Amino acid sequence: DIQMTQSPSSLSASVGDRVTITCRASQSISSYLNWYQQKPGKAPKVLIYAASSLQSGVPSRFSGSGSGTDFTLSISSLQPEDFATYYCQQSYRTPYTFGQGTKLGI
Amino acid sequence: QVQMQESGPGLVKPSETLSLTCTVSGGSISNYYWSWIRQSPGKGLEWIGYIYSSGSTNYNPSLKSRITILVDMSKNQFSLKLYSVTAADTAVYFCAREEVGSCSGSNCQNWFDPWGQGTLVTVSS
């Protein structure tokens, strides 16, 4: 299986901050990398697919970059609704696998 | 707008079979891949497997010996059976559609969207 490792596991930030979350794959996955946001009691919601494509309806303050094994999710100016847990997921090969999550808190 | 809803028992006894159904509304189940994903505190998010509308399946090897995923086109539903459950199978179970994007050869970009709201299944006697 392809292992996905996120860092940090948790992050404290303030409204207006720029934050970056990193995801590393155990082998090259080209650009087959997706990012999800999950709020308590809700299902994950896709933010970024194919490493850098913004899902329709997602604010432009979210952006993704990377290819191969190293990827980043950036939020340019944190809003109150952005405090949540973020997951990366590889879709290069089954079994699809997720990172362990990054909890973004105040 | 496609919506998905999981249904099934919230409590299952050890060694018995977990059975869940995902009902798709607002769109056809045809020509898509449909997945089951679970989330537990101990193992995070885990992809269980998918079924294509034609009935072809792909299962996570870690669960392959214990699962069956089926599709019912007439009801616009797909289902999950997980056999011989233990406490380790306690989790929130989600159903999700695989959205497909651009392809390079036989490999296509894909991501999970939308998701059902999830249903908690507890394995306990």
C-alpha cells in the first residue's frame, strides 16, 4: 500500500494567517493527490483534486501544489469556517489511502 | 444534485455480519464508481472498496476476505456486507461517489465527491 504522511498533525493559527500543510507519499504518485476538509460530525468534503485543481465552489484562498511524493495545501488567509481537520488522499493506485489528518485549531 | 444516504443497523454483535445500504438520489447510479469508506479513531480514514455500476468490484486487500459490495440498479442503491465483525470494525461508515477527471493512458484522476453523511456502526455484544 502507498503510505501517506501528513505534517503537522495539529496546527494552531489565527484568523487571517496563512497556513501550509504538507503531505508525503511513500512512493511517487505523480499528481494523483486530493485534499479534503472535515468538520466534526460531517463527511469529508473535497477541496483540491489532482494536486492543484480547485473544486467548484471552494474559495480561492485554498490552493494545492506538488507532484511525485511531496504535496502542500495552503490557505492564504484563514477564515473562522476553515478551522477543521484536513486529509490528503492518493488516487494513484488502489487501495486508495489517506493521510492521518491535520487538525487546524485556534 | 446527487445526494447519498447510508442506512443499516447501528449495533452489530461480534462474529455477525454488518450490512449497510447507500441510496443515491438526484442522479443515476449508472456509469460511476461507488465506494465505501470508514473512519475510526484508531485507523483514521480507510477505503473499503468500490463497485462500478456494471457490478465489477475492487476491494481493499486488508478486508477482501470479509466483504461483498453489490449494486442494485433498479433501486439506485449499492450495499456493503462485512462478515465476522470484531470490535475493530466499529467505525463511521461513509458511502461516496468517485468523480473522474482527466486520464493519462489507463490512469484517470479521481476523487470522492459527494459523500453520504455517514452512519456509526458499533460492534458490541
